[in-house]
Amino acid sequence: MIRINLLPREERQTRRALQLPKIGSLMPVLVLLLVIALFGAISVFQALQIGRLKSDIARAEQEAAKLKPQIQTIQELTQKREELQRRLNVIADLDKTRLQRVKLVDELSRCVPEHLWLTSYEETSNKVQIEGVTFSNLLVADFMTRLEASPLYGSVDLLVAEKGTIDQRNVVKFKVTALMTL
């Protein structure tokens, strides 16, 4: 519809032109809107990332629950393998020194004179402690001399030589240490 204004110009309402605000006054508002939009975008991105990580965690927990029996079996097998390896190492160590011990005991039996009996033989690293009984101190001295002359034993020391009785007979109980030179 067309409108015609018949009023004189002075009385007519003048049209006001729409004036835009100046750019300088809009700048803070635009910056504020931009910052709000930036924070909103970051929060949306973070929320999406959190949701994705939660789904990854849930999937990993489900997979761990599925694999838990297998993991437990693997741990048990690993523990058994370590125990077996430890036992094998002990056997290997014993096997290394097996012939050495036989030689040491064989040499010890050659050094024992008649009427002298050994009651204890104990090894600690490269030292042996031998206990026994006999009828005379001379037999103890003979035993020590034989041990000292042996190529497998050396540095023989008498720790104890004391009188005792066995079945109402007087005996000498002794304790000797020697170094293994093998």
C-alpha cells in the first residue's frame, strides 16, 4: 500500500536514518563475544575429548577383564619359570663343584690315620671345619700333618683338643680347620 503525506514539509515527520554505532564502541563487545566463543569451542572440544577418553578407558577395562585370566596364567607361569630357573642354577652350582667335593673328601679319607674317627665335616666358602675323636693327641698331630702335606688342604689349625669319655674310655675330642686350596 502506498502512503501519501499531504502535510506541509515543515510539519512532516522526518525520517530518521538508521545510524550504525561507531566501530570503536563495538570493539570491546566483539572481543568479549570472540573470547566467549573461544572458551565455548575449547570447552566443547574438551568435553568431546573427555568422552572419547572415557570410552577408551571403558573399552580397555572390558579388554582387561577379558584378558584377566590369561594375565594371571602368564604371571603364574612367569613365577614358576623363575623358581625353576633358581633351582636349575642351584643344581648347576652343585654340579660345578661335584667332582671337587669328591676329591676333597677322598683326600681327607687318605689323611685320616688309624684309630681316628671323624664326627663332623662342614664347609664354609673355602674353609672346612673337621671334628673327630681319637685315643691320643699324637694321632691328632699326625692327622694335622697329613692334612698340611695334602695338595688340596692348607693352613691347618687346631681349634679344640679336649679329653672326653665314650663308653667309659678316655678319648680326645678335637676340632680342626683348614683352607681348601682346590
